[in-house]
Amino acid sequence: MSRIAAFFDLDKTVIAKSSTLAFSRPFFQEGLINRRAVLKSAYAQFVFMLAGADADQMDRMRAHITALAAGWDVEQIRGIVNETLHDIVDPLVYKEATQLIADHKAEGHDVVIVSASGEELVAPIAQMIGADHSVGTRMVVQNGRYSGAIDFYCAADNKAVAIKQLAAEHGYDLAKSYAYSDSITDLPMLEVVGHPTAVNPDRGLRRTAALKDWPVLHFSDPVSLRGRIPTPSGKAVAVTAIGLGAVAAGAAWYGLRRKRGRD
């Protein structure tokens, strides 16, 4: 028998902020980024929450991230994430998302997180919220450190590629599966399944969802997982930045905007 999966984007779909930018403080405390980068990441978080990021901005941030992360020790990054995960991410998880995940699991569906954030962040967050599988951006590692190159950028069309690979590996029937995201850049991810849903959609996705008559959900209530154990609602709800610990992801976008303003 074929299986059914529910694929969730992460940022602004399951959690209320950018997962990568959220880790700016512990990365600063460990000396990986400077104070200026922290301030820029805070500004980028603000912009991200207001308008999201389009494809061009994501590409610019990706280029900045690869340069920023070059030389970082992989185990140090994983250690920082594991030590600070619950304090940073736990309060950001949408209550509505935990309920939706619980409903899918009650129906016997696999829950999969598919995010452009680095897999070092995505995997532990996915485990924390009870997902069965996860896919994130993979960076090239040489001698235990990030080389500054990307092996697989889990964004845009590549999200659909990752979902198809998971479907082949686990026997998912994509025509019966679900996908949730907030961004028009995730259109390929939404179109590859039979049941796409826009969550907190940006302007582009809101317009597309209206044209395609897709359901639209609005999540607005972050709540600590420690204080909430979701229970299935009794019905299946048919209705979800950018690279590894580059928490200053928005610095590239911000810097380019400032540079253009000076030119």
C-alpha cells in the first residue's frame, strides 16, 4: 500500500521566525560572528517577518552564507545548536502547527520538514517537533570544517527534488500527500503534491493560492512545546533563511541594499 506524507516548510510555517537568524546570539557568544553581524541579523529578521525573501534575495544570502561559514567547525556548530535548541526554538513553534502535525500523525501520515536552513539546524528541530524525516541544505565538509561550498541547496525547485526522492525511498503517494509553506519560492514544493496549502502566505503565494483555489491557513500563536502536548482534533486537517548556521543570513541582503544606496 502507498503511504501518505505531510511536507512542511519550517520558517514562518512551523516556527514564527527564521531558524537560522534565531541562532545569532549563541553564535556571537561562541565568537563565530561579530556584534555587527548580530545587529544585521536582527534587522534581517524584521524584514523577513514583514515581507519574506524572494528568489534573488535568497540567492544573495546563500552566497554570503557560504563565505561566512567557511572554516567553521562542524561539531562546534552541532554542539551549539543542541545546547541552545530548546531555549531558542521551543518558544517559537506555532501552536496551530503542532496541532496540524498531531492530526496528520493521527491519520498515519509521515511528517517531513523540508527547509532551506542547514541540516544541522533542521534535523534537531524536526526531531523536537516529532517529525519522521527532514531535509535541509547540505554544505561541503572538509577535514571537519565547512569548505564554503554547498552540496545541496534545499530551496525552490530543489525542495520538489528532495520530496520526490523521499517519495521514492519511502513509497509516498504524492498525489495523496500534503504540503505546507508560506513562500512563493516554495511553489515547486506545493505543486508536487495533491494537497497544497498556503500558511501565512507572502504576497506572491497569497495571489497564487487564490488563483489555484488552495486552502490558506493563518498561524499566529507561538507556544512553548514544554507547556503543550498536542492531541489529535479528531479530524485530519487537509486544509508549511537560509543555510546552516549562517545566522547573519540577512547581512548580505542588508549590505547590498546599503551599497546600492551609496552607488
